[in-house]
Amino acid sequence: MKDDQPLSDDTIVGHKTYLGKDRMLFKHEPLTKREADIIIAAAERDEAKRIEMIPDQATGIKTLWDAYQRLKDFGWCDIDYCPKDQTRFNVLELGSTGIHKGYYYGEYPNGSIMIEDDDLGASPSTAAILFKPLGD
């Protein structure tokens, strides 16, 4: 195919990667131009919405502060006050939209917040900001 010819919707432009049920084996399937276009369009819509909602750095900082305070209204607490005895708790991290299970590992103040993965064990968090007891 020549570089100047448009790609058909069914042209393979990449691959989708799926994590197996055992969370160790990966499966790869072809990604068509049609699928890629849908993904790109969704990402562009999300970006445009963020730009509209947060047009400048000052608004971004204020939005982050407001979200932080609002989450505290829902019972989340500053990570500095998490239990230090390996009690498990929920964790929010900057850069993630998930609620993670974690615990403090080590002797305070030199320990780390560890984020658990069901199959892969735990790894230290570098972005934990809030915690909440399990079940809340």
C-alpha cells in the first residue's frame, strides 16, 4: 500500500493486548483503523472537555484543591495519618482513578505505603495522597 493512499476501516494498525484470567498471560488481537479512530476520538473529546473545564494552571490548582477537600468530606484522610501497624486500608493515588488496597510497611517514619495487587503482591506507592479504612 502506498503512503499516500487512505487506509480502509478494516486495515490493521496495531494490536490490542488483553491480560489473561491468571493475570500473567497476555493475549494480543489485531486493532483495526476503525477501532483506533474510536479510541482517538474519545481521547480527544476528553482532552477538549478538560481544557474547557480547566483552561489555565490556576484553575487546575484550584480544581485539585477542591477535589481533595471534597474527598475529605467523604471520609478520606491525609495519607500521613494512616495506620502504621500494617493494617490494610483503601488508598487514593494521584494519577489513578482507582481505589487501591494498601498498608504501611516498615518502621515509621522510614516505611512506605504499599499498594496491593491480588496476584502480583505489593509495591511501594509514590503518589498516595488519601486513605480510608476498609469497608467505608
